[in-house]
Amino acid sequence: MAEMASLWIVRHGESTANVAATAAETSGAELIDLTHRDADVPLSATGEEQARATGRWLAGLPDSQRPDVAVVSPYLRAVRTAELALDGTGIPTSVDERLRDRELGVLDGLTAHGVTRRYPEEAQRRTRLGKFYYRPPGGESWTDVALRLRALLGDLRRDHDGGRVLLFGHDALVFLLRYLVEGLTETELMALTREHVIANCSVTGWHADDSGRLVPDVFNDVTHLHRQGATPTREDEVHAEPV
């Protein structure tokens, strides 16, 4: 099978919804104070700083390591992160809806407390089915997102054989790319989600080994933010689903 020389995914910078969700969870509110639909949530000032710092890191990479192409989630927070990070690099960029964030359906905009209060039967159903397979009404399960990511990976391998590909997306995608690329089990994947919160503008990546198989390189790494003087943040994207 064709394979890329390297693959990275950068989670978008801190968004205004990340900030609002953290405040809502901390205060015990049922609803997150959102003024945009999920696809239109912008970056916070800190998120823009993180994206620019990621751009300085990319600009400093040697030509032999810089991405050949970038593929971006259509959601504004990811698009803006890519715009700031790739400014002046000349890296060809495209948008692919398969990189959008997981859709939460009726749970969208709710905190974990809000789900328990407003949809107690859904909270119980999720507990019974588990995080991996649970699909909220009108939304997606983690397996649904894995299916679209699996299709995207197949296209990337076909179209960029031997190439270096950079993705801009969301925290659930980082975990699920590890699941797909590394062949993790459900148990291993869910353990990762309990042990880690994907940092804003963190880098996760794989490189092809001597056999041509993608192997892990970095995970949830924010070293570049520290080096560029940007403030790292680790805020969950999805607050409707406690671990």
C-alpha cells in the first residue's frame, strides 16, 4: 500500500468556545454561553498567538522536513489556525469536511451536568454503551468519525505517496488518528482519552520507518509553543461527555 513519508495533525488554537466551556463547567452551569454555531466558533486572542507561534516553528523547519501539503477542517477555528500558521510558507492547502469536529446532535452546547439534568436517559445510555460506540441523537459516535477519517487516510495515502502531509483539526481527531494509524484497540484508545487532554496547537505526528509503515513520532507536543513564547492551553473540546 502507498504510504506518506510523514503525517502530522495540529489541533486548532484555543477558541472562544473552549474558554466558555471551561467557565460553564467550573460554575456548574447546564449550558455553555455560545453565540456561534460550532462551525463558526473563532479563535481567542490566545489561540491566535498559539497559531502564529506554530507558524514560526513551521517556518524554521529545514526543507527536508517541512510539509508538502496541508489539509484543514472546514470549521473556522481550524481554518484560522491554518491561515496564521501557514502564512508565507507557500504550502498548498485544501479544506476537507471529513476533518470537521465530532457532531454532538442534541447534546451540542451542554455541559456534562446539563446532559445529566436535561437528558438523563441519554446519560444512562452512554454509560451503558461506552464512549466509543455511543451516538447522541442527531450526532456522531467516535466510530462514525473513525469511518470518515479512515476514508480520508486512504485518499491521502493514494494522492501523497512519499509525501509529507500536515492536518489541522480537532482533539477527537488526534485520538482517532492514533487509533487508525497505530492499530489501537478500543480499550487502548479510551485509556488515552482518560490520560490526556489534547493541547491547543499541539503537534502529533508519525513518520515512515524502513519498512514504509507509519510509526509514532510525537504526541500532543507543545514544545514549539514554549520555544516561541506562546502560552499553552489544554481545554477539552467536548464537555457534554465526561470521561
